[in-house]
Amino acid sequence: MPKVKNEYLENKRNEILDAAFAVCKRKPAYDITMTDIVSETGMSQGGVYKYFNNIDFVLAALIDKSNLQGNYMEQIDEIMESGNAPDITLHKLFLVSEQYFSDMLISYNKILFELSTFFAYHPERYERINKNVTTSSTFGHLTQCASRIMITGVESGYFVPVMPVNDIMAFIIASFDGIIRDITLSKCYSGKSVPQSGVAFHEKNLIQCLYISTMSLLGKNQNER
């Protein structure tokens, strides 16, 4: 297929996804329809269906775009290959997570948050959509890398954890989930869904607190200081 035609098809596909993204800003991601997208694009129904057979393909493509946001996968891999000490590597991974969450808050976080809640009640829909997702999750990759560093650090004696490392990892994941939830609710829904406790939610500050808590739980061999 000629390059010009390839570029044209890709541009039209992205135009449809941009329209779907705009619709998702106004209504829940799990509630959008092909009719919404056709109306947003101004294209004919056949013009949209030429690129996406149904709404599940659109949502899968939006998830793919979210996973390709920035160059975070490359940054994570570079950190893992740097050969730094485990605590330095973890610190760098947490710094990447800070920037990642900040970027996602102004782009795809609302969509992913709404879909994850919806999928919890509709696993069959998750399976249909997920089989068309072609990219790996940045957050999943980040979690796997952090887990690997923690486990190898404990096995080598670099870390001396006060609790089993699997429990520490579960604490990190649960904490990240809470941060994602409350930050998304407070920043993407005008704060109406978050109890007015007088506490301000700042993703970078919360992730920094989580990092400090993680290092305290992991401990460090006195000989490594």
C-alpha cells in the first residue's frame, strides 16, 4: 500500500480516536456509543465503521494510546539497565511514576479509571476489549520492575525488610490505586466525588510519601550504608 495512503488511513483513524477521547471527557467512558463518535467526527456512519467495527475496538485503541503516552517504557527499561544500587533504582522508578501520573491526569486517567471500575463488574466486556489491546500497560511494567528490584535486593541482603516483601508490594499497589482514585476524583470531577475533608491531594507529594514509606519498610543492610 502506498505510503501516502497509509498516512491518510492512520490520520483518519486518529481523527476518530480524538473524537472518542473528546466524548469521554463529557461522559463516562463505558457509556460512549458509536453514535456519539459518529456525531463528534461529523463523518458518515460508514466512514467511522470502516476503521472501527464497534465501540469495543475504539476503547481498545484508546487504551493502546494511553499505554504509548510519552516514552515511559523506554525510561523504565533504561533505569533497570543502569546497574545502579537497588535503592537508587527504586527512587528513579518512583520519580518516573510521579511524572507518568501527572501526564495521565491531563489525558487518559479519567478514561482508564472509569473503565477499570466498569470492568470489575463486567469481566466479559473486559475480555472482549482486552483481546484487541496490542500494547503493554506502563503501570504494569513499572510494578513488575519495582517488584523485581525489591525481591533481588532482599535476596542479596541489600534490603532487610520489616515485613515480607510480597506484603510490601501489595501495600504499594494498594496505595497507588488509592492515589489514582482520589487524585482522579478530585481533579477530573471537580472534586464533587471526594469528601470535603480540607485535605489537598497532590499526586507528586503522595507518591513521595509512598516512596519514603516503602524504603522504611524495606530497610537497608547497615553494611550498605
